[in-house]
Amino acid sequence: MTNPPGTRIVFSIKFAGQLIKMGHELLETMPNPRKPELDMFLFKADSTFDEDFSNLVKGGTRDE
């Protein structure tokens, strides 16, 4: 599956929750086509999304 332009797909509910708390806009939740018992989360990709997601993966948070 490809995501629409200007969006990012997140497969982790933990990361999705943290991104929402950071103020990122969740556009849609949908079943994961490879693992239908799990959800995936479609976010609007704003100017800080990629950096915030990268920091979460590395175990940190946004520096404010």
C-alpha cells in the first residue's frame, strides 16, 4: 500500500499515541492489509512530523 502525498503511515499504536500527544493530526485509522488484526495510522505530514517520528524511533522526544 502506498500512502497519499503529504501523509505518513505509522504501524505502532505506541508511536501513534505519542505523535497525537505532540500535536500531529491523525487523519484515519485503518486495518493493516498484511496483518488485518492490527491497525495502521495515517497522519498528515507537516513540517515537524519526520523529525518527531525519527526522534521517537531513536527513543527521544522533541526538544522544545
